[in-house]
Amino acid sequence: MTTDDPASRDFRDLLHSLRVWDGVDLPALDPAAAPAAPLPLFRAWLREAAAAGQAEPHVMTLATADADGRPSARVLTLHDADEDGWHFGTHSTSRKGRELAARPDAALTFYWPVQARQVRVEGTVLSGTPEAATADLHARSTGALAAALTGRMSEVLASRAELTEASESAWARAEADPTLSAPTWTLYALVPREVEFFQGDARRQHVRLRYRRSDDGWVRDLLWP
């Protein structure tokens, strides 16, 4: 049922006035020329998005579900993409960490509007070793280490003052000893079973190329947009 008060009408009018990919010179996706596996195409698209001026092209949405199947999603950064999977980090005690422990299936979505491109990755998530998590932290910024040392992700926060105190203490520790590790910080890898590439088209003749993992490698399908 649609609400018809003035504020709701104004909001709907705003939504209907917004356009996607206005004035953008969109690239093409030729399925016949796509590689046999999705990883090379994903890496190429991310590089092209960065070169085209896309802000934070390594940012993605991670969707998980709890033991009862209730979904949740959040935005975080990609740490790597290689033959082992798409890598990201978080605390094992966070909401997403707990959900992955209970149900280790997840999905990633990347959206690069400057080129009207989207990539969806679905698969099983595996936990890396503590050594890998520590190496990941040390390869990043002091701020990343400080944030990991602050910990308590997803817990109820009593006040901003409590966060400020914990964060400043963690920054001091990270700057004093960059070799520190955070016990619950975990590096995860989503091992893909399906990867879909979406190339937008101004006339809505979008290209959707799906890779499905099989016993013999990857199967490619074109999907109706």
C-alpha cells in the first residue's frame, strides 16, 4: 500500500527524477572475448574502475545470514582476490564473524557506477590462519591496526567517550609497536561458486555474464537482464 501524504509524494518524485549513468560513456562487455575464469576479468574491471576515477573501487557489500537464515549486509573493503578467493578481514567476534561461523555462505557485491558495472560473487567463506591475519594487518595502515586493537566490534557502546578512550589507547599501542597482533582479527576468503558480471547499457540492453563452477572448471552463461 502506497502512502499518499505530501512528504511521501515529494520523496517518490525525487526518486523518479533521478537518473543512472547520465552522460557516462559506457564500456562494452563482449562475452565471446571473456576469459575462461572470472578472476582475470574481475581484476581487469577493478583496475579499469580505478583508472576511470571510481572512488574506492575496492569497497564492496558483504551479505551474510545467521543460523536462522536472517540476512544482514554491510560495506567493507577487499583485501585481495586470487586463486584462493576474495579476501576480507574482520573480528571473529563481530556480527558478521559470528554469522560466518554459524553459516559460512556469503555473497559480495561490487558496484562501479562510473562504468555502469556490477560484480556479484557467491560462495563459501573459509577462515585463514592467525599468522595470515597478522600479516594482513601489518601490511595495512597504522589506523587499520589501531582499529583492530580497539576490538569489541558490534558490541553495544555505552558512550562516545568510551570509544574515544579505547581508540586513542589503541592508536598509541599501534604506533609504539607496529608488530602487535589482534587476537580476534581474522582474514577470511570467500571461495566462489558463482560470479556474475553486469555491464549496464543506456538502452537497458544490459549484459549479464555468469560464471558457474563445475567439476571441470567454469561454465559461462548469458542471463536475461
